[in-house]
Amino acid sequence: MKKFVLLLFPILLCFVLIACDFSGEGENSSLNPTDVANQSSDVVNNGSSVTSQGSSSQNGQDGSSNPDEIVEHSFEIPISIVGADTLSNAGFAVDSAFSKKVTVTIEAKKSEIDTLDTSKFTATIDVSGVIETGDIEFLLDYKTPDGITIKNKSDDFVTVSITKKGGTIIPSDNPDAYMSNGIIVSGNRGMEAFGGTYNNGKSTAQKLNTFKEAVGEDVNVYIMPCPTQAAFYAPAKYSNSIKSHENCFNGIRENLVGVKYVDTLAALSPHTDEYIYLRTDFHWAALGAYYAAEELAKVAGTPFDNISTFVEKSADGFNGSLVGYASVLSNDPDTLYWYEPSREHTVTYYSVNGFSNPITGRTLFAAVNGYTKFIYGDSYTTQIQSNVNNGRKLLIVKDSYGNALAPFVLSSFEEVIIVDCREFRLNAVTFINEHDITDVCFAMSAFGVNGSKSGYITQLLNF
């Protein structure tokens, strides 16, 4: 028995020692939470480090930090015209409203894109060989800086409207012309003498610029200075009226900022042998307003119905306001023409000083034989809605010259609102915003843009 006990003791001792080792390992694990936390933190940090490396790896793959990577880049460049002088010498002109851009896409190193000078990319057309009018298609000639090629471009061709250039007006040689109560009388035609100046035109341009700034970039603003007939028919001894129109209108054109110019002198001058002005009245005839409206459509980039789509009507025996200054003019009365549009439209008249008290059931033409035939004269604010459906809404701010435009502009805009600059009493910016106006045209006579009446332009901002 003693021998058995002696043999068993070493075995039991070994078991005890082994148990102590296992117990110590477990105890150490449970008694060192800081170490465990540190180990967990290491695991988290290692994981974050992996994520960061992965993100860094991804950045390397997408090339954002690789300046030599080849990437695509798209941008717009304006179309330039060469040969305009040659075209002009041949008696033609590029549509004054032409202003187009093309989009090009290039491939280049990212480092080159970052320092790219897009002004060195050009797209040009050559109009020097043109000998006809109409919408003509030209091939675009692209040029790029050395080492860069164009991968894609939005256009290979562009269509440009070529018109007959408005020639210099040569005054008629009528030695028998004379002045009567401030009115030039030349044959059977009476006309107001005009003494406009460049500086007065410049002053009007500055007021238009203020208006444009107030209405913002999203609204197109146009100026249509309406010449009196002395701009085209003044006889040689009173030819200063011709030059004064040019001076005043150039003062406007050359000082506009963001406002688009409607060149009425160029639009009407090729048609002086047509019935574009009333001989016995201060105003232009319907046909003169038609050619001005056509020019507005070109500048605005809108459709326009040819005069052949209208129904021409006329009434003889009209003696206009100039007869009161020179009674001799009554010996040869005017024929008043008007043109009824065939395009579907509706007309609503409102109070002249605002947009209230609507009157429906009337047409564009009053039942009178005189210039007040057009939208009932200056008595109302006029709203015309047509089936053009192009999303364009025009506000015409006018004096009496703007009345005759009404039948023709409805083919260019789905809605037209005509207000008199002298009578309207609503804030223009608020009105434009409330009625979603996209385009504003100031259609004012030469006298309206030459003197104090131009103050009506900015007055509309202050109601």
C-alpha cells in the first residue's frame, strides 16, 4: 500500500501543476481588459487602414491624381464669320441676329485640360462667295492648338440668313420742298423733320441697359427704334433728317449691354419704293410695321408668317394728322391698308394703365379709317394669344408706332402683351415675373428714343 501511494503522488503533482498553468492563462486573459481593448483598437485601426488604402487605390484607378491620364472634355466655342466685308461690297449682309455656338469634345491629358485655353479653338464660316439671299448652309472650319484634336463636334454645318443690305438713303432732289408749321412737305408727302443726336441715343441705351439689368439674364430685351419717314424720304435740302436718324440710332446700337438691337433702318431701306409710310400721317403704314416685325423675328430667332398668309384689306380717302400742319396734303389722301392674320388667335383688351377690366369679343382692328384702326389706338393694354406654342411670351412696350406691329408679331410668340410706355402703371419686373414673360421689346418712335420720352423706360421700374 505504501508503495502504491508513493507511486501515485508524483502523478497527482503533475496534474496539479498542469491545472495551475491552464488556470493562469485564463486568469491572465480575464484580468487584462486594457490589453484586450488595445488589441481591439488595433483591429479597428487596421481595418480603417485597409479602407483608406482601398480608397487611395481607387483614387489611383480613376486617375484624379494622375496628370498624365487621357480624359474627355467638352466646351462651347462661338462661330466666327469671315468674308463679311466682301459680302457687304456685293450688296448683301449676314443676318444681324446671327450669334451661334458649337459644342466640341476633345481628348487630352488631365494636366493639359486644367490649363486649357479654349479661345485658341475656332469654328469659322466663309461667306465671301455669297451672291444670293435666303437661308444658306455653310461648312464649319475648325482649328485647334497643336497636338490637340477634336473627337466629337455638335455641328459640321450651320445655316445663316443672308439678306439684301440696306443701302444708303439718297435724298430726293426736290427743290420745291418746303416747311409748313414745322413739317417738311415734299410733293404729296409730309414728314416731321428730325434732329436726333448720337449722345441722345447713347442716353437711351443706358436706360435700356438699366432695364435689362433689372429684369435679369433670363429675359430677352430688344430695342426697336422706329424711324419716321424723313429717314427715307427727306429731300436734299432737308437731308439732315436722314443723317440725324443714323446718328441717334448708332448711339443706341453702339452702347447697348445685353440688349438686342433691331435694325429698322436696314430692314426698311430696301423697300422705300413700297407703301411703307402714310404720306399724310406721322406713322408708318402697316407694311412698314411688317418689315420691322420680320426683323424682330430674325433677331429673336422665332418663326414669322409671310405677308402672303394675311388677308389684305384697304380703305381709301384717309387724311392723317399731318393735314392739320399742311392742308395741301388733303389733295391726295392716303389709302389705309391693314392685314388680317389667318393664324388662329384671340384678343383681349384691358385698361390702358394696367391689366384689369378685360374686354373680349373684339378683333385687332377697330372699325375706323385711320391709324387708330390698329388695336384701337393707344386706349388699351392688349393681350394676344396665338397657336404658335413655342413657349415665348412677348411684352411690347411702345408708343403709337407699336400699334401697327400687333398683327405680325403674333406669328412669332404664343402670347403678346402690348402696353403703352406713357400710360402703363404697373411695375415692369413684377409684371414680367407674374406673366412669365420671356421677351421684352421697346418699340418707340425716333422721337421717343431721342429725347425725354426715353425716361419712360426706367420709369416702368419704379411703380
